[in-house]
Amino acid sequence: MTLSKPARAFVALALLATGGCVSGVDYVPISDKSYFGYSDRPNADGGHTVRVELLDGGLAMEYWNRRASELCDGKVARKSMHTALRPTAHYDNYGARPGHYIVEGYVYCETPA
């Protein structure tokens, strides 16, 4: 069976459109199995430091807010983001490319009454 030229063009376009889709990075803690994701640690003042590292800046912000909400059971009193950067990855031959996004900040939960 041979396809007509327009049909082949349509199939090629459909494959290109679906093949170009990249699934998002899973929402997981950063570990030895996952370079990208989130990490958090408690602070001495009762808050938490939340850090997210991803290839997509918008998704990094979304994951940061999601983790903040999870840590506080949805009752966030205050958020203070102090780091939002995208470092440059350098090559040996003097070339460079944009790196991944890093978002980090403090989260404070509402205190129970």
C-alpha cells in the first residue's frame, strides 16, 4: 500500500507533532536516582528551605509552590524566594549553553491557634 503525497505529508507532520512532545519531569525529591526535582530541610527558626531544580523555569516555580503548600498542609503563612537562577553550562571548547533552573526560598507555615 502506498500513500499519496498529501497523506505522507500528513503522517509525517503528525509524527513530528507527537514525537516532539516531552513529558514533564516527575514531581519527586532530588536523589541519586533523580537529578531534577525538589529538596527541603527544616530551619532553626521553624520554617523550611525549599529548593527545586528543573529544566523548565515555569514548572520549577510551580513545583516550589506545590512543595511549600505540602509542607504546611495548605496553610502557608509566608513565602520568601531568595534564589531564582539559571547558571550557564560551559564546554571545554569555550562554548556555553543555558543550564537548568534553580529556585530556592523559605516557607513558613501558619501556627495553630
